[in-house]
Amino acid sequence: MNPIDPITDDELILFRYRDGLDAARLADIERELSNSPALRERNAAIERTLARVDAQPVPQADADLGARLWKRLEPRLAQAGVAARRASWSDRLHSLIESMRPQRLAWSAAFALVAAVGIGFYAGRQSAPPPDATANADAMALRVLDAYVAAHLRATEGVLVTASNSGSGALLDGNRELAASLVESNRLYALAAARAGNARLADFLRQLEPVLMSLANQSDGGAVQSSEGLRDYLHATDLLFQVRATEARLDRSGDRRT
Amino acid sequence: MLDDQARWVAKAKTGDTLAFRRLVEMNTSALFRTCVRVTGDKAIAEDAMQEAFFNAFRHLSDFDERAQFSTWLHRIAVNAALEQMRRRHRVEEALPEVENEDTFFSVTTESAPGPDRHANSAQIRRDVEAQLSRMTVLERSAFVLRHHEGQSLEDISALLSLNISACKQAIFRAVRKLRLALEPPG
């Protein structure tokens, strides 16, 4: 039998855990332990130490720890959940916008038509009538636009509220159709607002477009989850509030112009 | 119990915070033991648990359900405990140079307790606590993970970002310190 390398205490520690030693060295130690009383005593000392560690009192959590942890955790988890859902909504809107790009080309023809009509209207108006008549016509045109956009925003508000609060499939079906019908008019109003020099309103309406498109394309599956996501999105972006505020502002400015 | 955890994990993965609360309740005691052993401080352990549960919730979708949730959670908790210690500047940048056993004992024998000090268990507990507090965080973590958590040297090395040899040395030094506290020099 070949003599084996001396066995160190460190190796006895690894032997105790049966980890970090190859099979041959484990076998050497095992054999030596049965042959050598001195090694057995060294090994027993290590075992005693570790047994005493095991005999130490186990750290005990106090009875309130779980409740205390949860109290601090709950708001953080809610916030994390909202952030995740908000991200998923933003992703959906973003991908939808990306997917609509080819169609934008087709719609641009419609925009061009509206623009041509608008330019013709303004050009024709500016050529003949006296200044007072032009001013009255401008005010009238803006009032009409405000009234139409306010009505459009009321319908949009209804769609958003229904989509975020309703779990009814039938109601959501109707809501999808309504959202689809609002997409195009939303775009035309945005264009009209831009033509009338109301960049703020035009920007706001453009901001609504992807939301309406997303609602128009909302699938049946996961409607409840979508509603929750929309609620979070609306809450995070204050979109519903902005819709209502813009609607009220348009109503007021319409009244002033009358 | 484990099947039960798997059920709650599946629910929690859908964003169900009540299901996650069940998981918190089921794992609080075990996680607390681990975190206290690693940090040596109940308040720090509680902060570590807070972070561990929060991180677990955020990364729940990454959890592979073929593994055990409690094992995954413990790994996160040990990392969180080490992070808490780092924030409090209690983690050493590197392990001290390896000393040979003889040197170690010659340096520390002066503070080793005599047989009379081991007369009662309360004194033993105080000696163990004193030695545990003298361990570096890495020594204590490596020892806790190997001895109490039953993790392999390979896993511990990965968790503590050490090579296997440094990981072994950390455990050896921890056991030597404990022997000093518990075994009166002969």
C-alpha cells in the first residue's frame, strides 16, 4: 500500500461536508480514520465544534416580522406592478403605431385632401370680403371646430371610461367599434386644429390617436387584464383628466366666441 | 408544502400580490435565520429580507419553476444581505491572505477561553457570538451557506464571487475561529 499524504484539519472539514475533495482523497481519509486513533481524535474535535454550532439557539423572527415586512413591501409591490403594466401598455401602443406606418401613407392622401380644401377655403375667403366679415367668419369657423372637437372628446372620454371600467364583453364590442369610428375623425380634427393654428389642441389630439387605435384593436381575450392596464395607463398619464380639461376648455372658448 | 409553494408561485407570477404575500409568510422564518446568520444583526437582516422579497417579486417571471422557489429566494436573500453589509461598509474588499493553521492559532490563542469559561452554556453562546462577530462577512457567509444552508462550494463560490479555493479558505478560517471559541486549547 502506498503511503498517503498527511491529512490536514482543512481536509477533515471538507470531508465532513463531503465537498471539495475528489473520490480518491475521500477514500484515503475514510481509510485513515479507521486506522489512526490520532486522526479520529482530530476529526472528533471538528465534529464537536460543528455540533456545538448546531446546538446554538436558532435566530427566531419575532411574531410581527411578517406583518412588518408586508406593510413595507405592499406599496412597493403595487408600484412595481403598475410600472410593469404601464410598460406593457406603452409597448402595445408603440408596436401598434409601428404596425400602422404603411397605412399612414394611405391616410396622408386624405389629409392632403383636407388640407387642399382648407387652403382653398382660407384663400377664397381672404380674396374678397371686407375685414370684419373675415374676422366673423374666422370666429365662426373656430367656434364650429371647438364644438365639434368638444363633442368628439366627450365621445372619446366615454370610450376610455367604458374600456377601463367594463368587464362586459358585449359592451366592449360596441366600445371597440366606437373607438374605431373615432380614430379617423380624431385625425381630421387634429389636422383642422393645426390648420387653425391651435398647435396645442392638434398635439393633444395626435396623442389620443394611438390610444383610440389600441382600443379599436383590443382583442376579446384578456379584456379584463387590458382594462386594468388601461386604468393604470390612464392613471399614470392623466389622459382622462386631460380629455375632460380640454373638453371643458373648448366648451368655454365656444361660449366666449358666441 | 413545496407543492403549495409552487401553486402560490404560479399565481404570484400573474401579478397576484396576495399569492405573493402567502409566499412571504411561508418563507419569512427561514429567510430571517439565513439573513441574521449572514449579517449578524437582526435589523440589517430585516432590511435585507425586505429587499430580497421585493427583488424576488420583480424578477418572478425569471424564476424557473423546475427549481425550488425557496432555494431561489435564499440565493436572492444572501445577495441582499451582502448588499446591505456593503452599504454599511462591512464587507471586506478581499479575503485576508491565507494563514497557515499554526500561525493562526499562535496569534489567537491569547484570546481563547480556558476550560473554566466553558462552565456554562450561556458563556459558550457568548463565546460563539464573539467569534462569529470577529469573522469577516465572507467567512461567515461562506460558513453559513455551507454548514447551515447545505450549499455546495461551487454554488457558494458563484454566490460570493470567489474562486473555489478562496471559498474553501473562508470556510476553514470560520471553523478555526469557532474551534477557538468552543474547544479549550488542550
